[in-house]
Amino acid sequence: MRKSLSELMNELDGLPDSYEKLNVLEMAIELADEEKQIDNAYYLRQEYVYLAHVFGYAQKALVAFLWCLEQYDKQPERFDEHELLWQYKWMMGALGGFPQLSREKLMTLASDMQRRFERSGWSLGPVQDAMSALMYFLGDWDASLDYKEKSMVAEVDGLSDCPACRQQLRVQFNYDKEDYERVVKESKMILQGSLRCRTVPRRTYQVLMDVEFKRGNLEEAMSYLKRLQACIPYDAQHYIAWLDSVTLLSFLDNMQAVSLYTKHFAMVLDQEQPFDQMQAFTVGAMVLRQWEKNNPDEKHLILGFPAKFPRFTKGGLYDVVSLRLWFETQAKSIASQFDKRNANSFFSGRVQRKLTLADTWVSG
């Protein structure tokens, strides 16, 4: 028997953030729409936008968000603008990762976001941060850094990120500039424990383990990896942390990297955003390149990929070269889609540089 809307809403109250909660939200939204309960349909979608964003369903989140935006514009006195603008930050930070969205469409949304912030007198810091992400997705690295620097010095108000995230922005900015000494310095307040939030210090550990790896401090890099592993599970909410971990381990403990990558690979197949898939395919190719380098006389690996993996084999035995080339092809194909939209070769170049890391890496 189909549950009522009130029953579904009561059920939602007791559910943690999960795929199950996403499914219940979808059922509740459908019922609210059928019953023309606009307020419930709006607030259920607000919750759905957050959860879909967290679990990597940016396209579903966008559909729900645009519906809320339309309802707000019809009756602005009826709904909370603050929450809507907060979610605009998430949307603009993710939408560039869909190469099928044109530059014109993305810039139109960015202009709309800025107009709404300006109209209500909010700081433009969140807009500049969103523009930094958008410029990156459009392959304009210098513009991305410029917007990030502007957001760092913008006025702080009720739509600004928390103090921990703002400090992490400084860490990330210096990492992007390859000023690793400054990265370490800006990380100190976070590492000392005075700044914490839902994503910090997790994101700090991700940056620092790569910084120390690049500086040749391999024990320090592994230390930050262990701290990262101690504070999060490898799940859809921590997709990038999983990929960063696999990347480091591909050089420092390749067999562990292979195991970690295949164990959680199902997350890749659930990702809606092509950018996230491109990252995962690139990392897969990197791991296998390094394995080939470490094991020149071995041609096959037994791997535990899920059954829905496009190259799945029943016995789990894979030809390593063939599999690595498949990952490379997938990554390069998605990169070319971005480059076609962006009219540059930014992402193809980034993918190629990552793929050649294994060729240049010499263990200590």
C-alpha cells in the first residue's frame, strides 16, 4: 500500500543522510506535487538539493533547485531567500562539471546568481568563489585563481562560508599557486584544532598529503593519509578523498591502491557528473601504469570490479594493458568533451600530465 505524504515525512525525520533518504525524498516530492502541496514540495526539494549534491547527483539537484528558484520568483514573500542563495553556491560550484552545459548557459546562471546577491545586499564573496570553480571548469586557470583571491578578501556575512572553510580556501589557493611553504603555514590553525567543520580538516589532509609527496617527504605524506582515513569512510560523500588516497597509494603502496580502487569503484558508475568520472578513470589508468612499471613481467591481475563495470569479467581476471588503455580512453574522451565546449585543451593537458606521472616517478 502506498504511504501517505505525512507518513513519508515522518519517516524522513528518522533517516540519516543516505541513498535510502534520497529515495524517500523522491517519493515524498512526487506525492506533494500530486496533491499540489506547494510548501511541502518546496521544502522537500530544498532538502533533496542538499542530499543529491552531497551524493554526487548534481543533475538531479539542479532540476530540484531550478524548480525552487521558479517558485521563489513567483512568490518571494512565501519562501526563504537565504537558503535558496546558499544552495546557489553549491549549484554553481558543480554545474561546470557537465560539458553538455554550454558556456553561455553557465554564464547566464552565474549572472543570475550575482544579480540576486547584489539585489539583497549580500557580500559577493560566495559569487566570486563560485566563479572561481566555474572558470576552472571552463579551462581558464588564471581567471579561476583571480576569482579565488577576490573571494578570500571579500566581506564576510551570513552567506559566507564558515571560518574553517574560509581558512581552507587560503590553503587551497596557495596549493593551486604551488606555494607549498605557504600551504603549510596556512594549515597550522586547522591542524592545531582551532578550526573545524564538516569538511575541515579532511580537505586539509588531502592537500597536505599531496604537498608532502611532491616535496619528497613520503613519511609525512603517509601520515596525512592515515589521518584522512581515520576521520572518514570511503563513500559517495567522500568521493574525492577516496581518489586522492588512491592517487598517493598508487606510488607508495601500489597493491593497496589497486585494492582500494576496485573495492569502491561502484561509486564511479553512480556519478552523474562527467568531471568526477573523468577524474576516476584517470586515477585508474595511473594506478595500472604504476603496477605495470612495478611488475614488468606480469600481464594479468585478479580484480574485484562490480558486475555493472562495463569491462566486467566473471572470473575477475583482467589483462592489465587492455584495462589501462580502456581507462585512458574514457578519461581522454571526457576531457575532449570539456575542451570542445571550452575551446581550449586545458583538460586534455591535465589528464595527460597525470597519466605520465607513473612514467616519471622514481621511488625513494
